Amino acid sequence: MLTRFIATVDTALATSVLVTGSTAAAGERAATAVVVGQTGTPGMCGSANAMWVQYATAGTPTYTVPEAGVITSVSHNANAMPGSIRAAFLGPAAAPGSRTVLAYTALFTVTPSTLNTFSVRLPVPAGAGLGIYTTAADMGCYLPTGAAGDVMAAGFGDPSASSDYTPGGTLPNSRINLSAVWEPDVDKDGYGDVSQDVCPQSAATQAACPAPETTLTKSPAKRSGKRKAKISFTSVAGATFTCAVDGKPAKPCTSPFKKRYGYGKHKVLVTAVSSVGIADPTPAAVKFRIVRRR
């Protein structure tokens, strides 16, 4: 059963900047963007209010998203014709035939005779194939050199008006004049993990992953004759902890942390680590002294 995802452009993202990679901060996972489709010198083909899909391509590029994720931008190389475009993603088909519209963008007015790029936030399922809807003639395709295996299928109708699309004809040696940037969405929050989500490990935020706070609930006396000491602590749900004793390397620990100490001064640093690997930058410090009993 196909699941239909319908989303529109986020107006706050109306820029022309493509981001195709990112550097992960501490505890965050690096993500990689993938470009599907391709733009080229516009060819004079197609009718107004037409929908185009690619179902055969000689070699690269691919017009199919690699897995479920988010489309973060679409690009179209416009000719001199004024008009608008809408990117659509459809269910697969081995040959021209009925397809299901799975997702589509807002309708974008293009600037003629230039490469147009529109930022979006569009969740798409795995296997969705790229299509383009155009409001004016001769906007939908380009004619690549030496691509005898390229075939497009064309038909009429705006994908926003119906979830079913049945092409009425084919155009050989042609490719859709459209590309899209796909990004993974590990936490399934509807934001691309490369350019839109700084914390791809958690659906609770798209800003930097929050660091946990380490809270002490019980500490040993500042001065004691007991060589065994117990430290209790807590933090956010799902957090783990490390304990560093007297400047030694930190090791995993649990609350309460019990240990036998020698005589003298001691310092234990307790650090909470969130479920997504973010460590508390300000560990809780416990200082005490073990003295000989008289």
C-alpha cells in the first residue's frame, strides 16, 4: 500500500542556496545529500499545463530518491518562456502507465532564461520518482547529447488536483529539466538532516542537540573518616554517566557510585551523556577529604 505525503514549500526557506553537505558537531551524525534528476539547456517541447515523468534514463543521473527522506530544494533551468513549475514525486512504473502522486511542492514562478532554485521542505517515501508540472509550453524537458535510452512520459493535469496520473504519450531522447536535492531524515521529523536539522538524532528539536545537566542528589561529607564514599546523581531521561576520579580517565558509572578511597583529598567529576551522545560540558564536581580516625 502506497502512503501519500502531501506537503508544500516552507515560505521561510525561500532562498536559492543549495547545501549539499555538513560537518557534524560533537555527538552528531554526519549526513549526505543526494541530487536526483538533472537540469540542462531547455528543449522546445511540451504543452501548457502538462506533467512530465522520467521512466527511462541512459546511465546517470537517477530520477528516483534513494530512500525515505526530505527534498530540500528543486532546480529548473528556464528558457525564455514565462511560467511556473511544480515538482512532483510519483510511484514507480516500468513503462508509461498510471502512477500515484506521492508528494508535490508549491507552484513556483520562474525567472526566464536562468537557472531557478527553490528551497523546500518536502517529505518523500523511498522509491519516489521525480516529475515536473509546467504551466507554459516548452518548459518541461531538455535534450541531452547522445542519450538514446532516455524516454519521458507526458500528460495533462496538475498533480495537486489528483493523486492519479496517467501519461498520454512519450518523448524519446529527452530528460526532465528538473533536479532536486534529497536529504536523509533519521529522526523522521520532516526536516532534512544536512541543511535543515542540526540535531538529526532527535525529533524534539532542529536546533543544536541539547546537552544534559548533571545533578548531584547525594555527596559524601567534605571531611570524613570513612574510606568508602557514595555519590548519587541524576539527569535527563535516557542519559548515561561517566565518572573521573582524581584526574584519571573517565569511565562509565551508574548512580550511586560507590568506591573505597585512600587518605587525603579527592575529586570526582560526574558527567551526564544524553541518549544521542551529547555530554554535559559542565560536569558535576565532588570534592572531599578522607582523614585518619583518632
